[in-house]
Amino acid sequence: MEENGISNNASKNNKWKLPLSVFFKDARLIFKMDSLAKEILGIAFPSALAVAADPIASLIDTAFIGHLGPVELAAAGVSIALFNQASRITIFPLVSITTSFVAEEDTIKKIKLAAEKQFSENMKAKSNEVMPDDHLLEDMEKGATKGNSETAKEKETLPASGDTKELRENNGDGANSIISKSSSVISNGHKNVTKSEKKQKRQIASASTALLFGTVLGLLQAATLIFAAKPLLGAMGLKPGSPMLIPSMKYLRLRALGAPAVLLSLAMQGIFRGFKDTTTPLYVIVSGYALNVAMDPILIFRCNLGIRGAAISHVLSQYVMAFALFVILMKKVDLVPPSMKDLQIFRFLRNGGLLLARVIAVTFCVTLSASLAARLGATPMAAFQTCLQVWMTSSLLADGIAVAVQAILACSFAEKDYDKVTAAATRALQMSFVLGVGLSLLVGVGLFFGAGIFTKSVLVIHLIRTGIPFVAATQPINSLAFVFDGVNYGASDFAYSAYSLVIVSLASVATIFLLYRSEGFIGIWIALTIYMSLRMFAGIWRMGTGTGPWRFLRGQS
């Protein structure tokens, strides 16, 4: 009977050990500023501001362009949606992989360096154990054979490690003096190496590989958008007779010139994130976009460049940021690898291919939604663009937490510190939910009273307010979905991220088409809500069932 009782108690306890319960672990500590919270927020806050800077700049562009008229606003909306689609296809795989690989590689190098240092210290300690003190050494030297000049010479010479035993046997106590000097030389050599290592730049092959891919992909993206602008905009729903086509082409082609700078800049941000340094990129990005905002009214209105002025100011700011980040990075990292063999090209291609499929699937849903909104006309598209920019900008604030948990998990998995893996993942998810609730209130109130900032059209403002419930209510869902992405990337679970989101997107595309035809503008936003909910569920499923890299959760209480 006792055995049965123990068995029943064990089964009851196992129910509480299900991986799904991990999401509520230490939930009472969510507002506690302990070392883990400080580490997450120390990375997340600067990263969130940096990530949100580009959408905020686009939002300001949208506000300036909106005063040119609803046609220009809608035209810019289509171009921005297309440019973002093309950018995400290349940016997110590159940045996500770079952050994980750099964090992992840097951590492994630190572990090896620490092991080598510990080994050297142990060897030094063992050598010191056999070293006689000064008085004993003096007595031994006095008792040694006085006329032996060869022994005196051997005392000044370091023996090979294989000859130490023989030296002890042949020269007796005099060997201890030699070993003592040998230990002193090794110790001094270690000190010199340590000092030289501090002066040397970091050798991170992942960083060099990321910059190589960023350059190539940036040039390809620019060429594609410039030479295929018209057919691509046609695929977005802008037919030859549309009044939005010409301004859209002007904006897109000019904006495309900044693609190499955008990709290089974000690749370097990924490198800094891997080092858990999100403050340095923040200063550069804020300065760059401040320049963008300052140039907008000058180029758009003063120089009478209209929609082209907004694109030019954006491009110039991107190149300023890329140059500044490159100069700073050169001081920290040796960007030229010892040889081409050190570049992790195939590793980047393999995992990048998985994330490429994922990003195409994910962004296709948003791009399709923008395309369908454009088919409804200039007024619905102008309202959709405004709501979408607010939706993405506010949601991407959670991406700061995603970046933090990705970097922390990549390091913790490399160290096999599964307790920290669990604590960091759950704390980041709980923080993201609280952030999402706060954003719901902020976005709902702000967009309702601030819709007039983006346009003077009464019809556009009316449609913007119609979409507010969806834009605001989805904030907690979006926050969790973005942070789950960071959790998966930190665990290097790229395959699951790709396959799950492809399935989610296929289901969402069908939903978007059905609801668009039946409900129009509202139907598109209902479909986007379903899409983000499915993305969140995919993240819950992987970690909550304890599969893949999360198998260790099944053995934790």
C-alpha cells in the first residue's frame, strides 16, 4: 500500500513537472531587479530603442508625406511595404544568425582561454611545490660537486620536458634549481601572453562572414529593386493606370540605393549584439535617424523634392550609420580572418537558408495584406499604412527583449548552464507579456487621439480608428511572438523556427484571402490577428512540450 501511495504521489508531482508549467516559473519575480533582470534589461532597452528607430523614422516620414496628400501617402506605403519585404528576406536571417554565432563563438573562445589560463596556473603551482626555499637551495648548492662546470652550465639552460627526469637522476639536487628557473620563465611567458592578448583585437570568424554576406546581399537587393521596380509594384496591386504608380517608383528606386548600407549596418548590429553590447549601436542609430528627421522637412518642402526628398534623407542617414559602426567595429574586431578557411560560409548558408524560408513566409503575410489593402483604393491603403506602421513600431519594442534573451541563451547553451537558460527564457517571456499589456493601452489611446497627425483626410482618420481595436489588442500577442523568436534563435533552433512559421503562414494566407473578400479592410486586420496568434502558439508548443533543445526541461521541477 505504501508503495502504491508513493507511486501516486510521484505521479502527482510529475504533473507539476510538465514543461508547460515552466512559463509560470518564478512569475512573482517579474518585477524584481535582480542580476538576471538587470542583464536582460541592460541589453534589451538599448536594443529596443535601436530596433524601433527605423520604424519610428519611417513613421515620421509617413507623417511628413501624409501632408503631401493621400495619393503620396498611399504610394509611400506600398513602396515601404515592398522595401521592408525585400529587406526582411535578407536582414533577419543575417542578423539573427550573426548574433547567435558571434555570441557562441565568443563564449567558446573565452572558455578555452580560461581553461588555458587555469592549466597554466596549475602547472605553475605544481612547479612551485617542488621548488626548495632559498636557504635550502643555498645548502644544496654548497653540498653539490664544486668543480663540475657542466652542472653550472646546465643550471643556466632550460631542459626539454622529456629530459627533466633524466636530469634529476644524473645531477641530483642541482636539477631543482633548473626546474625553478624553468618555472619562472613559464610564469613570465604567461604574463606576457596575457598582456598581449588584451591588446589584440578579437578574432571572430562569424563577424567577418556576416560583413561579407551583408555586402553581397545589399548589392543584390539594390539592383533587384531598382531594375524591377515597376513589375514588383505591379505585383503589389499598382496597375499602369494607378495614380500611385509613378510616385511609388520614384520613392522605391531612391530608397533602394541605401540597401547595401542597411544590410551592412544591421550585420554590424548583430555582431555587437553577440558581444551583448547594444549601447554602442544605439548611439550611432539615434544620431543617424536624428539626421534623417532633420533633413525630411528640408528636402521634402524646402527643396520641393516631395516624396523623393523623404527617400533621399533616409538613404543618406543609412550610409552615415554604416560608416560610423564600421569604424567602431574595426577597433574591437580583426575583420580580416587569418585565412578564407576560417570563414563560416557554409554554416551561414545552411542556417540562413532555413531562416530565409521562414522570413519569406512570415513577411509574405504582411506584404499580402498591404497589397490587398492597396486594391481597396488610396483611402483604405493610406489608413492601413498608418495602422501598420504603428502596429509594427510598437510591437518591435518587444524585439529588444528578444535580442537580449537570444544573446544570453546562446552564451548559456554554449556553457551548458541550463538553469540560466530556463530562468532567462521564462523571465523574458513574462516581461514581454507585461510590456504587451502596457503597449495595448498606449497604442489604443495614442492612435485614437493622434490619428490626425498622419493625415487631414476625414475618411482616412475614420478608417484608422476602425482598425485601432486590432492594432491595440494584439500587442501582448505580438510581444510574445517576437520574444519566442529570440528564444528559438538563442537555442539555435533554426529548423523548427522555419518549418513552424511556413505552416503558420500557409494557414494565414488562406485566412487573409477569405476575410478580405468578405469583410474588406476589417477582414484584413482580423486575419493578421489570427496570424500573430498562430505565431505565438508555435513558440509555446516547442518550449512547452519540452522538445528539441528543450528536452532538458522534462527533468527539471
